[in-house]
Amino acid sequence: MTVVAKVPCSIVTGFLGAGKTTLVRNILQNGAGRRLAVIVNEFGDVGIDGEILKGCGIESCNEESIVELSNGCICCTVADDFVPALEGLLALDNPPEHILIETSGLALPKPLVQAFNWPAIASRVTVDGVIAVVDGAAVAAGRFADDPDALAAQRAEDTSLDHDNPLEEVFEDQLLCADLIVLNKADLMTADEREKVAAEIKAAVPRAVKVVETTGGQLDPKVLLGLGAAAETDLAARPSHHDNEAEHDHDDFDTFILDIPSLDAPEGLLERIRTAADAHDILRIKGFAEINGKPMRLLIQGVGSRLQHQFDRPWHPEEPRQGRLVVIGQKGLDRDAIAQAIGTV
């Protein structure tokens, strides 16, 4: 009797702007010819992360092997979106040897791991490992407080915060489900900060999980793939704030799209984005811009007011050269004010 091995899948989770897409792109570029596929989940309607990955030009991961899910959080649309997407990849003439699943920054990884026990896919795929990417510089700056007393003091001082902080819960759930934690943006931290953040993460996770440091998501795929965790069989060791809930939602977050005009130079746009991010507490902003006279599109990615930009690939002849940004923040963003501040169409 022939035994067909399950296709390993790596779930890449992490908070907004931690560097998940950069990590996945690095795996694709250094996959040593292995047939890879990607399922990428956006928070919103525009597939920015999918476009970033499709711009890699990797022969072993062509465009039909990159699936974008933008109909909602992947952990909330398992039956409608995720399972059919997985089945579609497995049905390809040359099915992938390994599948990467990049969740949105707001997704809880545990419901996704649980989905691998569904009868339709249980015999065909397995969770090789859950990789949690952490923005080390943000954590070092106090974006999340692991000390319960300090967190309680913060909440008492800030009357605008709810009793339960959804950002804190999402972050903790991602760590608690992980088989490997990537402490990204280590170059923005001091040695003491790196040591302190790594110690806080390890203290928050009740089981032994390796924490590795990196910059720009640059890690050998051998470190990330082949963990052999079979996480779907190990759910009890992955506690979650939502274990006793039938479902969860993301009503505490807003996301919207801004079209931006072509520009003669990027500096003015970048400065306006920084100003808007500071003034309106924008969590994440990402997208593309057209710079007049340049054959390549400008990729823009930001966490708060920290921005990165680069020309990532030429515009395709058949695609509109339209600049577009996705803005993500907590509920109550002033869309009109942000659009005016950034200078959109």
C-alpha cells in the first residue's frame, strides 16, 4: 500500500508590521528550488502583501501558487476561504512541496491550526510549525506590556482603553501558539533591549520555544522550515484567550484604502504619512506609489511613523499605474482628515 506523505504547512503569524511578508519573501528567494506556495491573508480588500510576493519573480513559486484571501480574517473564514484555497493548491498539476500561510496581523493562529483537523484536509496536510514574527523594536518601546501590574496601571491612567485590550490579546495569542518566535528588527534595538525582550517573551510562553533574532526577516529557510511540529495534534499546549469563545471579531479595528496621485519625488509623501501616523495613531500603512519618470513602483511600508520604502519591481504593462495605500488603525480613525493630511486623489 502506498503511503502519501502529508504536505507540510508553515503558519507565519505576527502583529501588524512585524515583518511577516518580508520573511516569507526571503523564504521564497532562498528556497533552493523547492516547490513552494503561499496563502496570504489581508486585512482589507486590497492585496498589497500578495502583490509584494508576486513581485519576487521566483520560478519555484509562480503566480498561480500565490493565493490571496481578502474577504476577512483567515481565522474567521476557515470554511469559506481557507480550506478551499488549500484544496486548490493541492490540486495543481505540480502541487507544492511546502505551503506558507501568512495570516493578517489581526488573526488568531489557533483557529487556523485547528482547521487542519477538518476531514477534508486532515489526511493531506500538517502544520510543520507556527512561526510568530515580533517587531522587537516596538516591544522594546513598550508597545506591549507583559507585566500585569504595569498594564493595570496603564489602563487606570488611560480612560479611553477598554477593560480588555484586544491588541494585547492578539499579540499574546500569537506567541502562545508559536513553535518558533522570530525577534525581527534587531538592528533597531540595543543588546540590552534584545536580551530583555527575549526574556519577556520566554516568560510569557509556558513551554520551551526558541527565540531567534534577525534583521529584515533574513533567516536561512532551514531554520524556519522542517520543524515537524504537527501543531494540529498539540492544541492543548497552545492556550488562547479565546479558547472558551465560539468566535471572535475585529470590531476594534478600522481599515480603508487611499488612492494617491503620481508624484515627482517620494520625500513629500513620506513626510506627510509620518505626520498623519503620529497625529492619528495609525498602526500600519502599506502600499505603492507611482513616481513620474520611474519604470518601477515604489513600495511603502510603515509601522506607526516608522517607514520603509524601495522600488520593488517594474510596473506591468497591463496594470494601471495607480498609487494606493491601505491604512489600518483602531476603531474611530478620521478617514477624511487622514486623506487630507496624506494628500490623496
